[in-house]
Amino acid sequence: MKKYILVLFGFMIISACNKSTNYQTVEIMGPSMEPTYKEGQIVKVETDYYTQHEIKRNDLIYFHMDPKNIKYAKRVVGLPNEKIEVMKDKILINDVQIVLPVAMVDNPNVGEYTIGADQYFVIGDNYSNSLDSRSFGTISKEQILGKIIE
């Protein structure tokens, strides 16, 4: 009995020390994240990542859109209370050019946007073929289902 209690106690300590992480695998739908992810590619989403971490620029996220609950994979480009200018070949945040992991060339979807508090501006890496914040506006933290961790 004593051995059983010690084993159980040890298991409880190990369990308490381990970070509880939940993962989900999802399929990339459409070409909007190319070349980073190809259509049909399976990626892993850490669903509790943002309960312990801040959302950062260039994070790859998986989120849903209301009311149809359509899910998307996109890159976070703009953070709360920032001003964004999407140009033909670059993106400016508060009038400063940001470095993008995928070069922007001849982007037809240009415009200026102001992000509200607790809102995020997301964009697909296939800039000329992506339904993203340039079309549907910003998203809230509550819409984010997790971080894509490849």
C-alpha cells in the first residue's frame, strides 16, 4: 500500500510539472499561405499556446470567422492599436517598413488600416491570392484557436 501511494504521489508531481499542451492537426485549405504551406498540407496547431504567450508579429495562427465558423491559417502582421499601410511591394507599420518572411512583389491589394484595441491584422503569405484582414477586417484574440507550430 505504501509503495502504491509513493508511485501515485510521484506521478502527481510529474504531471504537475509537465506543461499541459493540447494539439490539433488541421489541413491547409487553399493556396493563400503558399509558399509557406501548400494546399492540402497537414500542420499542427498548439491550441493552448496563447493562454501562456503573447501574440507576436509573424506568428502563424489558426482562427475562425463568425458567424459561419470558417477557419483560416494566416500570419499575424499587425498588433493592437497599430496603423498599417499595405503597399504594392511592402507593408508599413506606424510608417516603418517591416520585414516579411516571404517577399511581397506586385501586390494588387493595397490600402491603409487602423487596428483597434485587442484586434489583430492577419494576412496570407500568397499576398495576391489571400482572403485576409484586407478583405474581412481585423480579428480578435477570442477568434484565435491556436498557433501553428509546423
